[in-house]
Amino acid sequence: MPPSNARRKVALIRTNFLPYSETFIHDELRHHQRYDATVMARQHRNADRFTGHRVVAVESVPAPRQRLASALFGLTGYSRLWHRTFQTESFDIVHVHFGHNALYALPYVEKYDLPLVISLHGRDVSTLHSRDRYYRPEYTLYWQRRLRLFARTHLFLAASDELRDLIVAAGCPPDKVVVHRLGIDLKRFQPPASPRQNETPQVLMVGRFVEKKGHIYGFNAAALARAAGCDFALKVVGDGALMPRYRAEVSRLGISDAVTFTGPLPHEAVREQLLSSDIMLAPSVVARNGDRDSGLIVAKEAAACAVPVIGTFHGGIPDIIEDEKTGCLVPERDVDALTDRLKRLLKDASLRRQMGTAARQHMEKNYNIVERVNALEDIYDHAIAEHRRARRIPTS
């Protein structure tokens, strides 16, 4: 262990820093206590929303050289700016979010002899078992170099038990994988000051408009609940290529008057939606291309706000929802079961409050971001110590 007043340095690699859907990385960085992080990226996006970080981005060079620098990095992983940063910063460890991004980390990890930790979130694991590994160049390279990656990485942090099993099935040694669940900011996400008093129950769905989020099943369950006499308003937060299909489906089902598409919203606006919602739907499924969710952050945020979540037996969702205690779980694509749980919660405000209270307690016990980032820093410490012992380098 380093002296108690020392702060170690971590290079956090995420090539696209940072889409709104990955707010959890921003939150993780904000809660470091013993490590100073430098974000190594190709693109720096949404800088006005995700502030307070030191970001070294390949595309931050002056315009005349920007396209060339980005193209060279995309083809070879080489960046003069990255090399200069690694040379001057004396990082203690490298942490990569998403397995395929580690391809860009490997040359620097090997050249500067650093321990490597990789967080796995879903698509970055399922793609190793899908056809995408043959048809998309980045994933093809990821597949071809996976064994080198497995050998060089100190530890993989899987967001769910399912992802742990999938990465092991792809050839990763089991002793190099642990389940590390992401936390949430419980001070920021709290139940409303006074109980919700919505005359019409408010239902919420949040997520990119991609197949794995299961929106279609949520819309069909909502239509069946409406046909059974349930009154509600459904807000759908997100955007994506499937938007036209979803609008058409809502119209076909005859529930357009009950459904509002808000478009994508910043994190603070999502929090406001959670505070005013009575129920969240999270009907995630394994997509046809193998894409899947892991630990659904927005479901944790809903639970922290005392909103019961109806989710599926999918990825890390069963870790977030205790069935019939903090929310409800149903099989993937089971519209009848989804409808049944939705109707039950729509009709019973007392049950919603009971489940919501239990959901908040579950988050406090298991998903406090302060405790989860402290656990992450312990992982860093152990990885650094193991790496230095292997090379007989002093640990402090």
C-alpha cells in the first residue's frame, strides 16, 4: 500500500468520452478518493455536461492535423499525444472501459510495463460470441487478439455474473475475472421529499432505441394493460435508429394519447423524470446480434428514487431487482407476464410504495457509489502490488 497521503495515477481509457448513455463513467471518476485519473480518449464529446476531468483526446490537436491524427489512431492505435502523456505522467495502472477499447491500450501497457484492468459492460463481451466478430473490423481485431489481451490483463471486471461466464467461455482464464457491480450516487438519487400523488400513474422507460432495450414488449404490455381498463401515462426517454418503428408501433396499438416520446435527455432531466414516476419498465432482451445489457444503471437510479422496476431475467437485472420485493422480474419477451405485473402495480399504490421503499434500501446496502469506487481502488492497489512483485519493483 502507498503512504496514506499519496495519490496514485490511473489512465482511464474510453475512446469516445463521453456519450450520455455512459454517465456511470463520469460518476465513477468523480468519486475517486486515492487516485488521480487522466482520461485517454480519441474524441472528447459533451464536455459541457461532463466536467471536472482531465481529458487527453487524440482529436484535440489543431484542425490541420486533427483528421490525420484521428485516422492514424483508428488504423494503428498510435498517437503521439498519448505517448507523450504516458511518458510524462508515470501512471501506476491503466483501466479500460469496454473490452474492445483495450486494443488501443495494449501498445502503451506493454511499452510502459503497466498493470491493466478492463471493465466489461455487455456488447464488448457478447460480440465475441456473435457474427459481428467476422464483419466489423474493430470487433474482428478484438476477436483475433483476445488471447493476447487475456494474457496481458491483470483482471477483468464483469458487470454481471452472465458477462463473467461469457468472457470465460471466450477463453479468458476464470481466475482473471471478477464481478464488480457499478454503484450510483445515492445523495443525488433520492426519493422525493413527499410521497408521489399522481392522479394518473406515471410509467417510465429510459434507454437508447436499440433492440436489446425491449421497448416493443413494453409498448405491447402497455396496450394490453390499457385494454384491461388501466389508466396511465407512459413517458419514453431516448432516441435512436428505431424511433420511426416505435412511433408506428405505438400508433398501431392505439395508445398514442398515453405515450410521450421525450427524446434524449441529460442526466439531470432523467433524474427529474424518475422523481415524478410511479413505475419503471426495463424489459431488456438479448438482441438477435447477441447484444445485451449488463447492470442497468438507470434501473438502479430508479430504485434509489424508490421507484419499483419491472424488469426481465436478463444480464445483471436480477441483481438489481429482488423479485416481488423491490420490483418484479419476468422472462424476456413474455408480454403476458409483463402485462400482469404492470397491471398489478398500476392498480395498487400501496404495493408501489412498499416495493419502492425496499428498492431504496437495497440500493443503500449494495450499490453506494462511494463504497463501490473504494472497492475499485482496492482492486487497483492489488493489481499494482501484484504487478510490482512479479517484477521485483518496490511497492511504495
